[in-house]
Amino acid sequence: MNILECIINNASVKIPANHGIVLLDFLRQHEHLTGTKEGCREGDCGACTVLVGELQGDGVYYRSVNSCLMPLSDVHGKHIVTIEGINQPKELNPIQQAFVNDGGTQCGFCTPGFILSLTGYFVNNGKFEPADALQAVDGNICRCTGHTPIKKAIHHIVDSLKNNSAADGTFLSYCVEQKILPDYFLAIPARLRSINTAPLTDVHIEEEHTIVVSGGTDLYVQKAFTMHAEKIKNIASWRKSIPITEDENTIHIPGTTTVEEFRLSPVVAKYFPELKRQFECFGSTPIRHRATVAGNIVNASPIGDMTCLLMALNAVLTLRDAGSSRKIPLRQFYKGYKLIDKKYSELIESVSFSRPKSVTRLSYEKVSRRQFLDIASVNTTMVFEQTEKGMLQCGISAGGVAPVPLFLAKTSEYLNGKMVNGDTLKESLRIAQTEISPISDARGSAEYKRLLLRQLIAAHFMKYFPGAVRKGSLI
Ligand SMILES: Cc1cc2nc3c(=O)[nH]c(=O)nc-3n(C[C@H](O)[C@H](O)[C@H](O)COP(=O)(O)OP(=O)(O)OC[C@H]3O[C@@H](n4cnc5c(N)ncnc54)[C@H](O)[C@@H]3O)c2cc1C
Ligand code: FES
Ligand code: FES
């Protein structure tokens, strides 16, 4: 596609292809929308937060994203909203006013990001809870005001917006009625429908030096200063209309599924309801809105959270290369540090794992230097069937303790068919230590990571066998 068409605030915009640059640079340098701020350029501070609206059914769904990591090539057919686009003509909108009333802004550098993250929350929800509204700003950091007045402002705005009382009950018209959004938003669904967005059903990667970009949350951090000059292929919309599904035997996840779509998936919630809360520790809301399942796997970080989870579930990757496809177990995908069993032209089309049974149990644990917005020092997942004959089909994965995301094959094998007691646990912890080779780095010393993994595996057991495993048996 040589011309990208989108709506930026109230303006229809056609952009000649310059696919490698990020949305932040386009907004500030080409559109002069300088309310969107540049802070870290690494997805960490939220100063660059914008809303990206996409048609979903009859309406438009808005997601907060870090514009510093979003390739411009992904704006086609979307509504991009910056702080300038939610200003009312003569007055502050209620969110902006609450920030002023409660002293939630001083230098103002972080403020547009906070306001847009909150706007995204109100536009997509009918019922408002302070805890959920606070969660929506988990990717925004204020360095000078302090977060207490910001929290106060958020509580006040939630209190003043208790019920969706719009005549037609839609979130968009409610937000317009409440002056959270200007009137022009009501026409956006129809305007987006008029843009020709042919779905990307098939992708062919022809040249070895084409960089495949999905969410961009790894690539635009790792190659921040060179991506603008690269030949890139944006696949974020590939098979985008396909949700996570299940059939009689298998759960299927399209590769371009975002971490937030995974976290909120009804299919995932049916089997592993606790993951919705636990995966709040994956980056932040705007990062999860972009980060994809396949991106996490191919990035091959030894501490990838999605990879850790899927490895314990014994997931299988379907790799597509033009017309052909092949399957490979995730446990066999990693060949060395950042070395994967994949040709440059192969794409992860989907990831699947066996449908959990009623006796299937999953425990996921992660320790990072900060509780939120940080990648793991060590992470681990344990999946097993809890039966009268003991543990069956046991799979334990561990991240941060080897050059690759690790499947603890010997530990898992040892536990198969075992009844759990203090001795079983001690022996499994001993075997796990023989399978790992952590190194000392910014995330902790090798000894610390060994200790962490030991404690996290013990935590798996204490979750499901609280009677069988006593704290004393761990010493
Ligand atoms: C602030 C911040 C916080 C983060 N927090 C976490 C965290 O808590 N836990 C965690 O695990 N990660 C975290 N990450 C890392 C990152 O968000 C994840 O690894 C994410 O899943 C990458 O997905 P993506 O779609 O953005 O990948 P991209 O950057 O688009 O791509 C990454 C790699 O995958 C390849 N690729 C992407 N899709 C496909 C496909 N379908 N087929 C073949 N190749 C493909 C690309 O070519 C590239 O090599 C964080 C990143 C940031 C910036
Ligand atoms: S500039 Fe900090 S998250 Fe984008
Ligand atoms: S008001 Fe200055 S960084 Fe938040």
C-alpha cells in the first residue's frame, strides 16, 4: 500500500508511504501536534500516549498506545486521537478540569498521556470503578507532581461519572454528552467505514532484509535509531478478525493476538481465570494493547512472559511460509541465545495447546525488580493434571535462568505420576537446579536467580498442595 489513509483527530489524512517511522515522530514533526510528548522513547513513561480507534462491529474501539513504538505503517483505517483532539472549544473537559482542581499537574509533560489513557478507559466502559480507572494509567509516569493528586483527580472524575445515561446507551455518545469527547467523534465510525481497508489475509515475506513488525514493542526499542530506514512489513492486521477459539481438543491463538486480547479472552478466562489479573504484570496497558503473542515468542527473550506460559502448556506453533505451513512444538523452537528454528520468511500464523481438562492446574509466577511495568528477573509456569494417582502431564518452564526460555524437562519428568509431599518437592527443587545455568546481570546475580527459581517452584506447589508441603520442608 503506497498511501495510508487515517483520521487524526478531526482531520482526514493521507500519508505517502514512509513506513518505518513511528507515529510519535509523524505527529510532532509533520502534523505539529506537539501536545504528544517525547520522553523515554522506550514505552516506559507514557508521555507519548495517544488513542487508536478501530472499527469493531458497529462502533469504534479505542486503545491507548505508546506512539513512540507504533509504526506509522499501522495507522491505515484508524482514528488517531491526540490531546489536541479531545479539547473542547472554550473550556477544559471534565478529566482535564479534575486534574486542575486536584493539583494533578505541574510541568504538564506527563499530563496529555494521563488524560488520554483515562479518556480511553471512559470511552470503552459503561460502568466506572476507581481501581479500573487507575489500572488504565498503569503506563503513565509523573516525575514532578507525584501520583497522589493524580489518584485523587481520578477518584473525583469516576465519582462524577457514575452511570452511562446517554439516550442511546452507547459509550461514545455518553462521552460526548459528558463533554469528555467533542461532538465530531459521533461521525468517526461512518468516516472510518468509508476508508478502504482490505483485510490482510495472506502475507508473503520476499526479501531477507525485510523486517517483520507486529506490535513493534520489541523492535522499536531494540532498533530505535535504524527502524526508520529499514524496509519493513507490517503484519499487525494479519488475521486480525480471528479471535482466540477452542474446539473439542485444542485452543487456537492467532499469532497477531495482542497480550491484552489474550488477557481478556473469554476462552482463556474459562480455563485459567487467574491469568487476567496475573498478566496485569505484563508491561502496561498501552504495551499490552500492542505487544503480540508471536512477537514475544520470536523475540526469543529468555524472560518472555507469554513464552514462559505457552511453553509449560506444551504449545505448538504453526509457521506459514507463502503457501505452505509446518508445525513445531515451542519446546523445540529455541536453539541457542536468540537462535530460533525459523526461516526469515516464515511467520507464526497461530499457536495452539491442548484444551485443559477439569483436573488441569496452572500456576504462573514472576519476580521483577519493580512489580509493574518491568520484565522478569525470573519467571516460571507449572501446568499439571491433579489426579488421585498424583501429578500427571507435568510441565514446568523457567525464564531468566538460561540463554533461552527453558523447559525443565527432567524436573517435569520426575514429577509425572508422583504424589506430592515434602520429599517430592525437595527432590524436584534439586533436579531443577541441575537444569539451569543463570548468569549475573542487571536483573540479579546468578545465585539470586537460582534462589528465586527455587522459591517460585515452591510457590507453585504451595498454591495447590498447601497441606502436603510445609514451610519447614523447604529449608
Ligand atoms: C515498556 C515495555 C515493557 C515490556 N514488558 C514486558 C513484560 O512484562 N513481559 C514480556 O514478556 N515482554 C515485555 N516487553 C517486551 C514486548 O512487549 C514483548 O516481547 C511483545 O510480546 C513483543 O511483541 P510485538 O508484537 O510488539 O513484537 P515486535 O516488536 O513487532 O516483533 C518482535 C520480533 O518478532 C517478530 N515477529 C513478530 N510477529 C511475528 C510473527 N507473527 N511471525 C514471525 N515473526 C514475528 C519480529 O520480526 C521481531 O523479530 C515489554 C516491552 C516494553 C517496551
Ligand atoms: S516516550 Fe516514553 S513511552 Fe513513549
Ligand atoms: S506534571 Fe511534570 S511530569 Fe507530571
